[in-house]
Amino acid sequence: MPPPERQPITCPDRRTAEPLRAVEDAFREVYGQALATLIRVFGDIERAEDAVQDAFLIAMDRWERDGMPANPAGWIITTARRRAIDVHRREARGRELLYEMGAAATTATPPPEDDEEGPVRDDQLRLIFTCCHPALRTEHQVALTLRLLGGLEVDEIARAFLVSESAMAKRLVRAKYKIKAAKIPYRVPPAPDLPERLRSVLSVLYLIYNAGADDHERGPLRHDAIRLARALAELMPDEPEAEGLLALLLLNEARMPARLATDGIVLLRDQDRTSWNRTLIDEGHTIVRRCIRRDRPGPYQLQAAIQAVHCDAARFVDTDWRQIVTLYDQLMTFAPTPVVALNRAIAVGEVDGPGTALDELDAIAPDLDRYHLLHATRGTMLRRLGRIDEATDAYRRAFTLAPTTTDRQFLEGQISELLAAGASEPR
């Protein structure tokens, strides 16, 4: 059973609204943690999902009547675990009764104990490695982990993959079926097998972080991704890409206080750089320098190096865009994707002007037609060229595709500015 839909709840009064809001907040905070723990203990996705769902339904009733517990997250995890154990015992008792009636022969088994040993001690990190089993296709691995660990809805994951919601729903069903049919165990792979799972694990963590990047309410996803990336780097100290991902997330997070405003997104050029987190920047720079000394470049290390150059602007004011274009050229050799090409085009626009950038954007437009950032970037370049009507249309297209309220607020502001500028022009 899927987790409860996170839709606005209409309540008759403030007293009723507060506990329901608290349940939603707790859901966002602990869904992935609770589910990961129960999947490890019971080895069953559906049982874990049902138990966590039941816990939130109970919370809606209990918290409204009795008030908030001192530790909402712990309350939900404990309640979900108890519900799963109760179901396990009822099923075991049912099998015993059937045996007594001669209908079946079975031995009731007690609920599993928390006795797993291995190099991965974190339940959520263990779940990521489990979902990234080589028997699953890569896109299924990433999608399933985002669903189970991040608690993202199907439509949210579909947007992250730039596919339709129905296609993503089928992908998730196939992944769960494969796990059950192939009897894939919920356990940590042996240490020699960890590197072959690394690529998918890195993708999962990066997507989890990005799912919370432009949404105030999904901030806990960013924090979880950073914590798990740090654990991964410690688990695999000989893998520079693991360190590269950690550096990338730290450098992105360092600018987050200046990037997210109450009324939308603040572009890099407009951010208050004094509010950037120097501690995170220094740690990210240290990791990037360590990666450079290893001389084993990869896509996450190069993306971290790009962010390190951006963060240098906190000291030197002007971003070295030529260096960033050079780094994107190197990144394209490792990850020649339309999204990387989009980001490179933005940097090209700063070096060679918006006209050159627009030509590059038009070349990749067919591959990213349903990606809001493509149209938002086209709007920016068209605006710089003075093509106001075309820029307005591009921003409107981006608005219809934007996945979060924060994105839509930013784009709405851009459209309003262009409309006001157009109205003020002489006719």
C-alpha cells in the first residue's frame, strides 16, 4: 500500500489542523527511515509499507485526541514496528489454526530479530544497496529507492526521470515483482560486490538530494542524502566518486540558505554570498582537492569541481566561467547527457553570449521538451537578447512543467517582470 498522499487537508478549525499538519511533517521526516528499518527486519516491502501507512493513520486519530507525543518520529517508527509484528503474529496464528484443521502444515515463525551484521550499519544505506541489486535494471533500481527511501510519489519520480507517470508506475511494479520473483535478499552484499553497486547508489543519493533542493518542505531529504553520502564515503574510502558526490552535495548545500527565499528561488548572481556556509564550502574544497590529487576523474568529482569554482566566488566575487566551461567539456566525456549539455550551455552564455547559448539550447530542445529548466533557460537567454515576447512564452512553458511551488513562484516572477517591461515600452 502506498504512503498517504501529501495533499492539503481541509480542516474545520485550527485545533484539528495542527495535529494533521504534524502528522504530515512527521511523514516527510521519517517515512524512509521507518520503512527501511521494517524492510530489514521483516524482509517484505508490502508488509513494511502497510505498517508505516497504518502508523500514520493511527497518528491522525491519536494525536488529534491526545496531543503530540514528545518524539513524533520515534512514536511513528515504534508504532509501525508494533503493527508489523502484530500482523506477523496473526498470520502465524492463522497458519496454526489451518494446520489444526488439517488444511495446511506449517510451523509458525517468530518475528525476525535485529541481528544482521555487515559493513553497512545504517538501515537506509542498506536499503539503497538492496534496491541496487544487479538483477534489477538501473532505472528500476533508482526509481524504487526514491519511492521507498525518499517517500516520493509516483508523479514526482516520473518528473525526475522525465517520463510519464503511468510509465513510472509500471516501472515500480516491475521492480517490486522482480525482487519477489527472484527472491532477492534484503541484506548487505559482500564487501567485494559493493563497487559494482556504486554507480546506482550514487545516482540514488543525488536524486534524493535534488528532490529536496527546491522545496522548503522537503529539506529533510537533502539532509538524509548528505548523511548517507558521508556514510558511503567512509564505507568505500578507495572510491573517489563517493567522495566526489559528498563534496558536490556539501557545496550545493552551502549555498542553499541564499538560494531558497520565501517567495521563490534566488539566482546565483543575486544571492547574498555572506550567507553561504563557509564551513561546508571549506570541507567541500578539501575533498575536491583530494580527488584531484588521486587523478581518477569521474562525473561526480567533475560536478563537485564545478560547484567549487562557483563557491570560490564567495571570495573573488566574479565566477570564472571559462574554467566552468572547460570542466563541463570534461564532464561531457563522462556523461554526454542532454541535462549536462543544458548546464554547459548556461556557462557558454556567460562566456560567449546568449546567442551562442541559445543555439546550443535549441539543439538539445527535442530531448528536453518536458523539462522545465530547458524552457526557463531559453527564457533567460531570449530576455538577454531583448526578445521579450519569446522569452515570456518560454517562461510560461516552463511554468506549466515546473514540479514545485518554489519553481512556479520564481517563474511567475520572471513572467510578471517581462509583462511589466513590455507594457512600459513605447508603441
